[in-house]
Amino acid sequence: MQPSGYARSAPGRLDATFAALADPTRRAILARLASGEASVTELAEPFAMTQPAISKHLKVLERAGLIARDRDAQRRPSRLVAKPLAEASEWLEHYRRFWETSFKRLDDLLDQLKAGARKTKQPPGGKR
């Protein structure tokens, strides 16, 4: 059974989203773009890397559909595209619910075992 939402998005896009998110520099770029569009120069400022290296990261993010790049005269500002992140979040949410349900069942079982242990526990000084 596929998680809800997974069938609606192309598996390749979900793979590309997670591959793009695997890199901490790309996650930092997305975090910066969440506050508004930025140029390559602006995005490169906090990193100890060249603008061409940042451009490579932007191409990965663009291929994954996580950013869009516009042309504004000489500037090519990048902006966040949230839909692939929402699809990834929906896919992960299925597993969060699965684990939440599993842990709830485990808690219930442990409560039952504790209650059974209290019932069979011998009173102090008593004999069996």
C-alpha cells in the first residue's frame, strides 16, 4: 500500500526532492529563500564557496522543482517553490501516523502488563 499523497505526486519528483534536501547547503539555501527571493550573490554570502558552486546547488534545487529562477534585467533571483516540500511532508506524515499508532499500541500493552503484574504480586510477608 502506498502512502496517501504518494500516488498523486510523481515518484521521481519525490526522489529528487529528498536528494536535494540531503545536502545541508541546499537546505540552508531553501531556509534563506523562505524569507524572500535572492540572487546568487546574496545566497553565496554566508557560505565559504564560490558563486559557481552555489549555482550548482541552485541547479539541483531547480531540477527538483524546489526553486524557480526568474530573469530581472541582469539579475536572476531565485524563489522558493513550496509544493514539492508539501508533497514530501505529506509522504512523511503517513509514517509519522504509523509510528504514533504503533507506540500507542505498545503503551497500551505495557499498561496491561503492569496491571497484570500488580494483580499477581504477592503481598509483603505472604506465602504462595
